[in-house]
Amino acid sequence: MKIQKNAVVAINYKLTDASGELLDESAGQPLAFIYGTGQIIPGLETALDGRVAGDTFKVDIPAKDAYGEKYDEMIQKVPRSSLQGVNDLKVGMQLEAQAEDQTVVVMVTEVTDEFVTVDGNHPLAGVDLTFDVEIVEVRAATSEELDHGHVHGEHGHHH
Ligand code: ZN
């Protein structure tokens, strides 16, 4: 079958940035998802539309169709004293922060004696991506999978 809304799709992929650096890959563990339900980035959904198992392709996806643009307002400098409960503050560590009524994960990007800079952007925000994709499987989702909102079986959840 062709890839369409509510199809279960499993892909092998290699993800690189514009300079060709490898950012992520499936490495023998295909990524399985229910197509058309927002489980993968929009640019990849578009590129997969109508394809079939066995297809291989390469697609460039600009940041806005991937993990979004990088927003300066999501980068904040906070007084170090406000993070007194956190041990071993260092660049690259992730913290959970309360923003309005939800918890967001922020990355520490700078630490000085007085201030800590935290960045709430997705690590790949603002990054243009290239996907090398091999479509491993395309099938209709079961009603149980649609109920659960995730894929069961060989490439999915076991429960
Ligand atoms: Zn389930």
C-alpha cells in the first residue's frame, strides 16, 4: 500500500546537517510511527506521502519544516542563586523548568559565577536537515494502534 493517513510506516534513516555531520541514525532499529498524526517532523511527512515499502530517497528539510526556527526569547539568563538546588551545573546539562502550567526541558548553554544561561529551543531548532531514508514497511494501522496512538509489533511497543 501507499503511505497515507493512519498507515503504519517503518523507516531506516540517516540524519545529517548541512555540513554532512551525522546527527542521528536508525542503526538497524527502524523508526515506526503512524503516518499523518504529527509523530514525525512535517517536512518528512510531506516527503513520505504516497511512497511504498522499498523506496529509498534523500530529502533536504529546512529548519522551519523540521524542528522549527530558533527563538531568542526561549534563551534566558537566570541568576545562579535561583538554581541553588542543582548540583554540578555545567554546559550541556538538561534541566526541567516550569513554564506556565507545563514542564519544559531546557539545556544549560553557559555558566558563570553569577548567571546561568538556559535554552528552551529544541537542540535541532534552526538546523537544516538532510534525511537518507529507506522505507522498510507500510501497512494499515490496527484499530488498537490508532486507539493507543502508537505502533505495536516488531518495530513498535510490546505490551
Ligand atoms: Zn499500545
